[in-house]
Amino acid sequence: MGSNDVANATGSLVDTHTFCVLVAGAVGAVGLVAGVLTWGRPLLQRVAFDIVSVDGPMATAAELVQAAVVLAAVGFGFFTSMNQALVGAMAGTAAARGRHTVQMATLVGILRGRVVGPGAAVVLGYGVARLVAAGVGHPVLIGP
């Protein structure tokens, strides 16, 4: 989990009055540590080495593009992901050097995850909300 994910998750815990700020922060810290210890190295390996064959100038160009994309998106009021912007920037800078530098299988896998992930989250979120609502007898969420 990235820090922006932790902020979103803990913010909703506070906003729904599920936890106070201190407890929500502690839950977020545990989630962040768990993410770093379990998925951190494989994720860093994939982003840093498995998408493209990168050198110093390419990395610099990718970082500049990532910053520009994020600043432009925020300036227009759009939400964006630093990771998505970096993956796109790295693929673009590598493509400028020639197709041989882009690891297409890895890039397609990442893009597939960006499509499947939100769809699966919608379906699971709906199902879990219905189960929780049924468990607590909330009439608005259970429906007719």
C-alpha cells in the first residue's frame, strides 16, 4: 500500500467515525509497514527494472514527465496516481529509445491490473457492503 492509499483508507475511517484520528493513523501505519515488508521489494523490482531497460537520462526524463503529468492533472482537478504516471512515463521514454527497451509482457500485465483491479473492487465492495448491511440489519443498504 502506498502512502496515498493509506491516507484514503485512514481518512475514511475517521470520516465515518469508525476510529479516532490516532487509532486510524495507527491502523494506517500497520498497513503501510505490512505493505513494505510483504510487497515492497517485488513492486520496486517490477517498477524499477522489469518495465524497461533504463539508464540515467531515461530515468531523469521519466521523473520529469511524471512530475509534469501529476502537476497538470492536479491543476485541472483530476485525481491521478504517481505510480501510474511513472509507469507511463517510463514506457514512453523507453519507447522513444526504441521498442527493444520496453518489456511489453510486463507492461501489459500492469495495464491489465489497472483494468481488472477497479472492476473487482466495485464487485467486492458491493458484496461486502450487502453482507455487512444484512448482518447489522440496516434497511437502507439491504433494499426491498
